[in-house]
Amino acid sequence: MSLENLKILEEEIAPYKLEIVNHPLYKNIKNIEDLKIFTEYHIYAVWDFMSLLKSLQINLTCVDVPWFPVGDADTRYLINEIVTGEESDIDHLGNRKSHYELYLEAMAQCGANTSSMYRLAELLQKKIPLDEALETCMVPNAANLFLKNTFNVINTNEIYIQSAVFTFSREDLIPAMFISIVKDLDRQFPDNVSILKYYLERHIEVDGDHHSNLALEMTSKLCGTNRDRWKKATLAVKEALSSRIKLWDSALEAILTRA
């Protein structure tokens, strides 16, 4: 692991992460209606996170038949370990489920609108190009740009850039304050918020520590001591974090406009 290059990256992205963690969006989520709006923006980050993860698995392991070993065995282990946890975790009832599916259930429980996300997935499964599908589904503009940023990273086919964005713009950026707000709402409305509360608690348990460490190790292996790779990775992470800030800005505007 190149500790010097890693330190430089973390120092450069620190202001972006701080802005996300301290974003005024969270303190403006005061009731179920506000929470619905938040989830209707956040679901796109949950989904494209999975798309980025699967792109890494495709590039770092063999998913073809006949099978042959691909790349470094340690890196294969790291990405497969993360995929297992994200794609087939345990839900609130003890059933196997992806975090994406669990989040959609949480949205349905609190009464949020899931139709746009389902429609987008349906069109993409029919091989409709992303730009066309986004326009058809009338995805919020900030979410549209957020998704395009992620898929631009995927389409670079630069695995170390994908890994860096995956590692440093992950869902562990959700602050404790927001989790506290959800817990308060769950105490008031357990029949509406319990699944989202479980999702967040599970996310912290699985992603916040174990998966974060695995992802950090994976990115460090892929970037190595190549300073040019670290510089390009840093730029891509900054762009991803800026895109997340704009997504949060848009969600906040929607909440304040509703109020």
C-alpha cells in the first residue's frame, strides 16, 4: 500500500466529504413526507453503487465460461467478498436480499414513490440506452447527472478509477445525525420506517467497517505506487463527491419547496 499517495488522496477529498456529512439536507428531514423525498433521490445512489460494484467484479474476476483465473487472487477475494454482502445480505426477516431490494422495500413501507426507479430498471433491462431511459423516466436532473457520472466512470474501463470511486464515495458518507433522525421517526411511526432503520443499521454494520477496509485494500493494490494512477483516481473521486453534493442539494430543494 502506498501510504503517501493514499494520504494525499484523502487530504484532497476531505473538504468534499465534510460538505456531504454536514449537508443541511439531513436536519431538514423532519417528518415522513420529507423522508419520502430523500429516499426518492437516494435510491439512485443505492442502485448505481451496485452497478459500479458489478463492473469491478466483471473486470477483476472471470465471469465467463470456460473459466480461467484472472488477475490477483487477493483482489478477486476482496471484490467477491463485497459482492456477496451487497447482493445477498440478510433482510429484516432473515431472508437473503440485496441492499438495493431492501431499500426499495423500505421506500414502499414509508409510502415513497418507487415507480421511476422500477421503470428505469425495466428500460435498461430491455437494452434501452441510459440517456434515453433517464429521459423517459423523468428522473430528477441531479439524479440524472449523478448516474451519468457513475456510468462515465464505469465506461472508462480503468479499473483503478472505478475502484477509487467505489471506495471513497461510498454510502458510509451518511452521517450519524441522519441515522438518529430515522430512529426518532421509527419510534413515532414504526410501521412506516422500521425497514429503513434496519437498512441503515445493517449498512453501518456490514459496509461501514468490513467492506470499507476491503475496498481500501483493493484500491491500494490497483493503484500501487503509480503516482499518475493516484492523481487520476483522486480527480475521479472529487467529481463523484461533487455529484453527490449536487444530488443532496436537489433533494433539499425538493423538501423545502414542499414545505
